[in-house]
Amino acid sequence: MKRFPVIATILVGLAVAAMIGLGFWQLQRKAEKEALLAQLSANRTLPAIAFPRIPVGETLLFRRASAFCLEPVGYKVEGGRNAAGAVGWRQIAQCRTGAEGPGFAVQIGVAKAPDAKPSWRGGEVSGYITHAPDHQPMIVGLFSRHPRMLMLVADKPAPGLEPNPQPDLASVPNNHLAYAVQWFLFAGVASVIYGIALRKRLRP
């Protein structure tokens, strides 16, 4: 009979334990996300607040807010959809709020072409709060301790732009149950495969 592979068995055992741990962690995240979604649904009916607001965080998503843009100091163009669901280009202005103010980003409308030149010059703006685009990988977002930046989505589009979409809870995914099932399946498959390999190795 061949020697029992102690080190390999320990490594596989640790890997399987880690997968199971990640599965239970995803179940915990599922419960947390469900509580967050309930809060976000309630946010849409709460009184408006001033924006930008410190500290930032997901708990402010979809909350009504207003701000005053002294002047836009730059624009960012991102792909997206307008209020009717048509594909377009989101026009996001970076606003100055004062000499030492934090500034804020506001989506002032959706253009049909990426090279649109908004004529908006700032002023009072109201709408709802959502995530600002950051393009960070999903895996980074899962483990990052820093909250994502927020921006304001204006109710009224700037001249020449199409209206922004309304807040949608479907934009906040809750896939943690699927992720948990995947991790448990990975752990089970790894255990079965290693068990078969170990049985063949130890067979006389």
C-alpha cells in the first residue's frame, strides 16, 4: 500500500473548509443585502436631504436630495439608458460647491451621442442619490472597506438632454444566494474528486 498523502490531504481540507466558509459568508451577506434593500425602498419616501453628505454609504442610495452647483468644472460620459429605457450616454458633471467645498457629481441627463456638449452652467439641482461610476472590479468591491462614491441624479435634464431614469431597486443586485450555492458545490466537487483520487492511490 502506498504512503498516505498527509500534506496533500491537509491542503485539500483547508481549501474545502475555505470554500464552505465563503459559502456561509455569502449567506450572511444575503441577509444583510435584504435588509439594505428594504431600507432603500423606504428611502424613496423620506424627506429630501442636502447633498453632498458625509459620511457616504449605501444606506443613502435612492434618498431624495438637493444641492447647489456653483459651476461645473468637468464632465464625464458613461454608457446608460434614459427614462424611456433607450440606450444613450449619461452626462455626469463634476460640480464645485465653494472654495474649500467637497464638490459633488451630478448626472444632468442622457445624450444620444457620446460627443454631446451640455450647455448646463450649474445652479440648484434636485434628484436622488446613487452610486457614481468607478469601474472597479467586482471582486474589489466585495472586499473593499471603503464606501463607493455617490452622486446625484437630476430630476430635470439639462437643455438638449433626455430625462434620467427613475431609481430602480433592481440595479442593486442580490446574488449572494447563488454565490453561496456555488461555493458549497465547489467544496462538494473538490471533496468527491479528491476522495476518488485518494481511494485509487491507496488501493492495493
